[in-house]
Amino acid sequence: MNKSLPKAAFSMAAQFVASLTAEANMLHLDETFVSEATFSGDLTFTDTWEELTAVDGWLTGGPYGSQHINWVWGPYKTNVYAYGANFLMNGTRFNDYKGDYSYFIFITWDYSNASDITLTGNKPDVGLGSNVNFTDLSVSGSLSAIPDAGSSVALPGGVFVMLGALRQKTNI
């Protein structure tokens, strides 16, 4: 029996397990608003989680129909320590602070614990919260990790290598 095959299978399995980590500085946002509209999309943050740099998702239902939310309103920082904020915009971006849009989602998040980024909830007295166009308040929302794209590619390859190694072992 070729002893390098089980080693290769083990190596592939180890690479697969390592690839199951989340995409760096990306989170998935699911949110529901008073109007029963929902947003589902991926957010990209800076390394410190202080600023939101990109968004790709959909605002659907309620009075909004189906809106592709695909850019953020420039670099935007709050004056509240350990809280980030930005506007998730539909339409076309021209530069950091200009664009053609009809809807935006304002969101704020707490990055005081970088291993657990959370939405702040609605706290209008300090300018924190989440809403569509400042009027349709969020009633629920969650941020979750986005699986690394490599894990979906590594899984089938790892399974076939492991099956091949097991087949070789049983044919001895």
C-alpha cells in the first residue's frame, strides 16, 4: 500500500478544517422592520470594526418592493466610543458622500468586544439604532459569521480523498 495516500488524506482533512473559519471582517446582517420589510446582506468592515466599507444585500417587502442595497455612505464615524454607524444605500454611488438613491438603512453596532460584534438596538436618545430612511424602525436584527468560500470547495475534495484512502486500506 502507498503510505503517502493516508498522509495526503490527513493533510486535506486538516486544510478543510482550517478553511471553516469565517471571512475576515465580514458579517451577515438579517433585520426586520416595523413595516415588516426585511434586509438580508453581507457587510464588510475595517480591521478594527470601527467602520463599514461595503454592503451587498436586499431590502424586500413593506413599502420598498425589492431594493438592492449595494454601497455605504463614505467613511462615517460616531462620536460614541466603541460604536460604529453607517448608511447602507441603494442606487448608484458617485463618490464617498454622493450618489443617486431612494432608500437607505441606518445601522449602528457595538465593536467594544471585537470577537462579538453586535447591533446596538434602538437608542434614539444617543443617536444609536437601526431604521429605513429614519422612519421605519428595526424590530429585530442579527449579525452572523459568513463561512469562508474555500470551505465549500474543500469539502467535496476532502471527502473523495478520504474515501480513496479508506478504499486503499480495505483492499490490502
